[in-house]
Amino acid sequence: MTIANWCVLAACVLPVVTMGMAKASVGMKSRKNAAGYDNSNPRAWATHLTGWQARANAAQSNGFEALPLFIAAVVLAQQAHADQSRIDTLAMAFIGIRLVYIAMYLMDLATLRSLVWAAGFAVCIGILSLA
């Protein structure tokens, strides 16, 4: 498996980890802790989040939205037999950018976050252009 393929896996896991942080921060719902994470109705629970937990939910959604372009770019570039080291380098850059993006989202740095998002989008286009 190539480094870029591992990066695809990482990109798929990042949104889950991002929301997992918000869920873990409030704990599981129990009779003693009615305000905690409710696994019986997680989507309704998420609508009541505020602060960084709400931003983690939004970052999770954006992470899933970014996946199709990134996955398609990697697959198409590999199918076109583009230089694998260039694909790998750009894929690793995408993961690094996504980590920074998540941090910017959680810290509520909206303008910087948007710039970082644009960099991630540009990297995906770069990978796709190798095809």
C-alpha cells in the first residue's frame, strides 16, 4: 500500500476522531449524567452542542465533505501512473493541512481556517492535475 493510500485512510478517520473528541469531552449519558453524550440519539445530541464541541461537529462534516475530491484525486493520479512520490508528498501535505484546519476550527480562527481550507483544496487539485 502506498503512502498516499495510507493518507486516504487517515483522511477517512480524521472526521471520526474530531467528533470523538467532542463526545469524549462530555462523557456518556447515564442516569447520573443526563447532559452527557447520548448514543441512542447522537444527531439530536449534536444539535445542542456549543463552543468548541459545536465546531468539532462542523469540522467533522467538512472532513466528510472533503473526502470525495481527495480520494478521487489520489485514485485517478495513481491510475494514470503519475509519479508516486509526488502523489505521496501531496497526500501527506493534505493530511497535514487537514490537521491544521481542524485545529483552526476548534480554536475558532475562522479567517485562518478558510485559508487553510483553500490550501487543502489546492493540494487536491494538484494531485488531480498529476492524472
